[in-house]
Amino acid sequence: MSSSRNWLGNIADKPAALRWAAEASEKSSTFSTVSESLQLRRANVKRWIEEFVKEMYDITADDFWTMEDIGLYFERFLSLRAKYANPSTQRRRNGHQRITYSTLRQWKDVVVYLIYKFHPKGAMLLSQGLFARLYQHITFLQRELEMDRHLPLQEGFGRLELRILTERLYAQATDPLWANQTDITWKLCFVTGCRPGSIGATYASSESNGFYMKIRDLHQITRVGYMQWNIQLHINVLKGYSIGEGKRIVVMLRPVTSPMNVVFDVTLLIVMNLFMRGMLYHSTWQAVCDDETFQLNVRPEYKNHPLICKGKNGQGGVVEGEPMRSSAMQEIFARFAGQCGFKDARLYNFRRDFAADMMDAFGEEETQQAMGHTPGEVLVSLMHVSTYLLCSFYAKAE
């Protein structure tokens, strides 16, 4: 979202601006759009909309949240923010004058949430057409203002970008297991900051020597609640690992705590993967149904199988027992990212984003340790919160 907080002051001619917002709302009512999905919700939009209706229409917040025609004011609010809000500092440096359509979509999603939560008839209004109106309106604004759909270059990838990619993946994939393992790859890169080469085989020699992530690297899988799992994952840092001088990072993956972040729950994805591949005992189903804490055991004959398998060329599905190459992982990611409008996207972008989050939260030393950059027999324990996922990292020399 834009960091601008004084967007109302950027409206040079308020009567003219209001007329434009009203015209944009009217035109968008006949505009045809394709389906888009919800993104992040930001609580400060509530304050912005309340400031907007107070300054423009002298309507108090209490009165506003009970209005039957609340959608009309939200359409005008979105119109004016789209036209007058300042883009991010990075976009301004690159000469852009507008926010991106992705940002506008975030605001729309927050609007939907606010209407549902704070209006006494919010659910009814949304179901009777207001949700469709808002979607129609922001798509019209994107065309009207010629807004970029996404940031053109991605140095890092965060929650918003990963949501978009995940939706595209499941909308297009024809094989559920292939989609699942692709999703796992992306989420592991995002949550742990690991390199693709730590998951897949980088070279033919890497494959023959077993230098890729295996089922046995899932050392402990513990059920802690309904559809909630803790997983101790061992990540072999490829840099130097192939010559016996690498480092192993032990990551405690934990379930998400907020339902709106379930899309990022890599632990649930991994357990689903094991079920789909038939790697669990039949008694596992009963243990799951008993709704108790227990240790999930993988059948021993599958321990050396790769976590991420090679895909079947042009046929859908995966080749069980054969690891996917890290180059194939990169190609798949780049293809879906390109379809979503992201240019020059690489899986490594997740690692950059992870490093930036770590630096902000813990500083340089612990960031280097969690990313496997520090040499020697260093033992480190730290906590990292990424998109409401709580992970414990233990880095140690092999």
C-alpha cells in the first residue's frame, strides 16, 4: 500500500474531483471485468474512509457505518485515492505517478472486510451486489487511469505476490499433486529463505549423489491441533555442501495462527503431500480422526524419496522417486510469475525478501546464521515471524 497519509490534501479542486469520482462510479457500473481475488487487508483504511466522509460530506463515523448507500461513498473513496494518492518511494524514483493496480486491489479487499465487519447489514449488502460493484469499479479505474498491474521489477517477493501466484497456480494446474509440490517449493523458499538448489537437484552429479531435499529431512512431524502440524525440517545449504563442507539448518515449521493466512501454511501442504503419495501408514487416518496430538511416521521405504519430484513432460503428474531439478523449479516459477505480470521474477527473490525481514527483526549476525552464510561450528537459536508463521532456526555445522 502507499505510505501517503495526506492524500486528501493532494486534491487540488475538491468539487471537480468529486464530480470526476461520481462520473467514474457511474461509468464503471457498465464495465465488464474478469474475476480477481482478495488480497491483504489493512486496518488503516478504516481511518482513511472516515476522514474522507467527514471532510467531504460532514458525515460522522457512527452515521457512516449505518448508511444504506455506503457503497457509493466507498466507490468515490477508491476513485480519489487511485487518482491522487502518492505511489511508493521506489515507484516515484522510477518516474511513476500512479499507484499500481495491485495496491488498488488491496484497498478494495480492505473495503470489503470493513463493510462486512462494521456495517450491521454488511453481509447482505455485499451478497446483493456491492462486492461485484467494487470489483467492477477498481477494474474500470485501472483502465481509466492506465495503472500498472504490478511492480515491473521484483527484488523481493512478499505475501501479496505469493498470494497472486498461488491463486494462478491452482487455477491452471491440472494435476493436484504437481500443484501441491510446486506450492510447497514456493512456500519453503518464502518461509525459510532457502535456495532452490537446497530443495531440488542442481546438476546430474547432485542427483546421483543425493544432494537434494528428501522425505527423511522431515525429521519430526507432530500434530498439535485440528489441521495443525509442527515439522522439523533439515535444510542442507548447497553452497559447499556438495564437497562436504556445507551447513545444515534445522527449521521448526509451525502452523499459522490466523485463518486469513492459511494459504501460507506449508506444514499442512507437506502433510497433504505425504497423504497423496501414499507414504503414510493406514492407521494414520484413525489417528487424525481421533483429534489427538501424535507423531506422524512416514513408511521407511519412502525415506530416501525426494520431497519434490520431477514432473511428467506434457502429461501432468510427477515421477515418483526422481527429484526435480532446481532449474525446472525456476522455470515453473518464472512462467507463472510472467502470467501474473511480474517481470524478471526468480525464486531467489523470496530469499532476498526473507533476508530483509530477518535484518529488520534480528540484525546482521543472526540473519547470516539463519541463511547459512556463517562458517564454523556456530550454534544459534532464534525466532523469526514471517507472514504470521512462527519458525525456530537452529544452524549448525555438518
